[in-house]
Amino acid sequence: MARLAVVVLAAGASTRLGQAKQLVKYNGTPLVVRQCELALELQSDVFCVLGCNAEQITPLLGDLPINITVNEAWQNGIGESIACVVRHIQRLQQSYDGLMVVLGDQWRLTAVHLQAMKQAWRNDKTNIYIAHDESNSNIGPPVIFPKERFEELSSLSDDRGAKVIINNNKDSVKHIALWQAFYDLDTPEQLAIMQSSCLQQ
């Protein structure tokens, strides 16, 4: 049985939002907890990368059966967080066939969305699978990388994330229509949109 690890990235400082987005509640649940619970619905092998405010966030995740990794160099950006967790997985000597990366603030994602992406990966585990919006003009996480890309992922070190790997392997990148992935939480305006959505449910 092919093994997929799911990584929730939640290490940033949320400077534009003005508060720790990981702690912002969506329908009464802190976003970081929601995203980890979402990942657990998909897979039991879940890793969460923390950084800024890790001391406050870690206790919230204490009851969840996940692996927590603290990226001490979180200021370097998302690429460093991806590399940090991949190196952690390599040290554990765990064998995975793929790695799904989910952002800690993608509040419109559901387990159904992640399951659809996982199913596409299961059909061909050599490709990179990445979400795109309705206009197909934007791509981004969730993204699944095959095990052949793990060594490259472990060497990332800046805020461009894994874009360089995606750009260097365009022939094997498959786009998954998932507009919900492009609702995240970076600004007060986006927080208002999220809170309005909660009220309407």
C-alpha cells in the first residue's frame, strides 16, 4: 500500500494579519487545529511545522496523533519549513511514496478536496499534483510531491517555497481544479471574509 505523508505548514508570523493566524478560530476551532484534523481525516501520517509562536500553538495540538516539527529558522520562509519537515521525516527513516503539503490557513478546504487530490496521485505516483483556481491563472498548495523529489525538497531554503522544483519539472506537473485552496488568511480583509462565512453557515 502506497504511503502518503501530509504536512501542515503553520510556522509564519502573520505580520500582515496583525495576529497569529494559527490561533484564529474558524467555527470555534483554531485554524491550526482545524487543518491538522482535516489532514487526519485523509491520512494517519500527519506532520505539522510550527515556528513563530510555537510555544503557544503546541499545547493546542497535544491531543492530536500528529508529529510536530519546530522550524527554528522559520523567518527564512516556506521553503525552509518544507525542507525542515522533509529532513525530519528522513531522520525518522520513514518510507513514504508521496508528500502532500497543505497550508495552515486554507480555511475553505475540506477532506473531500484533499481526497480527490490523493486519488489522482494514487493513479500515477510519479507526478507532482497541484491545485489551480477557476481561471487556471494561479497554482499553489495543496500540492503532492513524489518521493523522487524528496531530496530536492530537503534542500529548499527561501520564501519561494517549492516553486523552483515545480518550474523545473513542468512536464510532470498535473493541475487539479480546486478554487477553495485560494481562500487563505493573510490580511484583516480576508479575516472579515472568513468570519462572514462562519456566520452564514
